[in-house]
Amino acid sequence: MGSVPGWDGPSPVHLVGHSLGSPTVRCLQHLLALDYWGWGSNAAWIRSITTISGVSNGSTVTYLFGADERTGLVKKASLATLLLLAVEAYGHATRGVQDAIYNFDLDHWEIARGRSESVVEYLARVARSRFLKGKDNACHSLTLQGAYADNAVWQTHPQTWYFSHITEQSERSWLSGRYYPRLRMNPAMLPHATYIGQKQFLRPPIPVAGFDARDWWENDGAVPTHSQMYPRISGEHPVGGEFASDTPPESFAKGRWYYKWERDVDHLCYVFLSQRAEALAHPAN
């Protein structure tokens, strides 16, 4: 099927998603369960889902970039541009300048970067487009409101294994109780980590009983650890508990979320590790 020949229920795949990849792979399983493409698919086409630094319940940093705290919708094009420039900054932090310009793959919105178009001009045009108006975009999906709506619909299926790896690189101030980035954090993420580590709301952004903004303060520079653990703010998502590197395989049950802590690791650490592995596997001639 596509780039995975022979992919079907009897030959399921394992999916791993980093950051936004978490809701992406879960949405894919949801669509497969619905047989959205008419392939005769179902949820069993995915054998396991593993999330790394996953935005499984949204991230409060989205409000720094212009999302409305009450609705989760992008408020102004100028602030949306700030969000897109932040993605550009992540590109610089994780790769060289030559790979810094993220491909938004918005051709179906007729938003492709022109050859003579500057980065700022392109990002500003994306921000002014219909793409960022409404809920059909990643900006909204990454808010707490967007994740709340998605988790209420996307199921945790009984025939699939679920694992999450939680990254964190912030520490709690004994004086204020707020969280601040540790010294080893990637410099590009320091302001985001500081914002997340003390974010408050005038009113709860999602209708969760006992919502406490302080639960969302510990973070990895981009995503609160509270969000990474497992889908928790809406829907029915059974939890299996914490696991370690030496946890026996027979301890895991299908249809339950298991999580593992990766301490003193920021949001981009695994991106660097994967790039390093790729470089070792494909050395320059």
C-alpha cells in the first residue's frame, strides 16, 4: 500500500511519532479504523504506536504563538507569522541553514513558495491564508482545545500496543514553584520552556474537572510532560502504567498506554540523535 507493499491487517506496521507525529499517527489509525480511503482497512493495520515527546494533549506554548486561550483559534495573522517563524527557528536549531526552511506541504491550499519569494514574504502569505483560519490546521490541533476535541474522537484500540517516551529538561524553583529550563537545553528553546513553565490561564481552557495550570509547567522546551504521558483530557484511554528499559515484554497488554521517562532530555534531542545515526549510516563520500 503506497510505500509499504503488502500492508494490511495480517501484515500490520509499527508507527513511531515524535512531537506532532504523536497526534498524526493516532489520527492515521482513526482514519484506518473508519476505512476512510475505502481500502477495507481497520485499526488492526497498526500493531503498535510509540510516541516520543508527543503532543498528545496539546501544548501551552501555542498560546505564546498567537492561539486564543479561550477558543484555541489563531487570533491574528501577525501572531501566526510569529508561529511560522518559530518553526523556522527550530529548523535552524536542528539542522544546517540549507535545511532550515520547513516544507509546509500546502500545495493543496495553493500555497507553494515562489522561487523569488523571500522566507518572510512566504511565511506572511501562509499566515494570511485560509489555512490558519478555523480548526483545520496544526496550529489549532496543538492547542489544548484542539487536542481535547481529537482525544474525544480518536480511540485507544484494544488490538494495538501503545507506548510513550516523556522528555523533560526543566526544573522546579523551590522559591516560586515555577519551572525553568536547565542549562543544557538547546538555546532555541529557552524562551519557550520559560513560558510553559509558568503559564497561567484566566479561566480553564478545557472542561476538565480540577484543571490546574501547574500540572502543565514541567516541560522539555516545547511540550509539557503532562501532555506527553498519554491521552488524558478527554475520551477513554486505558493506562497500563510506567515501564523501564528492562520491563519484561510479557508485562505489556494491548489497548493500554505505557510510558517511560527520559530525564534531562529536551524536545530536540532525539532529532539530533536520528540525524547523527543517519550520518553514520550514510557517510559522505
